[in-house]
Amino acid sequence: MKVYIASPYTLGDVAINVRKSLAMADELRDAGFLPYCPLLTHFWHLVFPHPYSYWLQMDLEWLRECDCLLRMPGESRGADKEVETMLLLGKPVVYSKNELIALAKKTGL
């Protein structure tokens, strides 16, 4: 199952936010999922900066490729937009690793 990880980025400490998102990606991969971590673009942006809208648009396109979205805790307009878009695509949104595992068992993905 391809899982998009939606998490806070710009509010709070960016480095900690990236670390938390990558830690979740690592946990999901170890559990047999195929995570997509959009916060990896943080490192791309350090070398080749682009406006926030550039990254958000690319992230919204990736949603089409993923089977579901895991929304991590924390305030984030970008992550909220990703949830909204995923729901418009008719794809599931979960809010914890346990919910994700239950969804995977239920759908067989």
C-alpha cells in the first residue's frame, strides 16, 4: 500500500518536523508499507529553492499515486489541504499507524 504522509512542516521547528515525518516513513516501511514522504523535498529545496506553492502543487499531484494518506498530528494548512484533496479523490485518510494497519487488513492492499 502506497501511503502519503501528511505532516506539519513550516510551523514549529522545521528540522524536528522533517525528522518526525521521516521516522514515521521508516516505521511504515518496516511494517511493509510503501511510504511517500513529501518532506524529503526539504533537502531538495535547500539546494534548489522554489516557492511554497511549487512544492505544494507537486505534493498534490503525488496524492493521485498513493492509496491512502496518513495525517500526522499538528497544525498545518498544507497537510489539511492534502487531506481535503485526498478525500475529493475518494481515497481514505487515516490518523494513526494503527488505523492504517486496520485499513490495510480491511482492504487487502
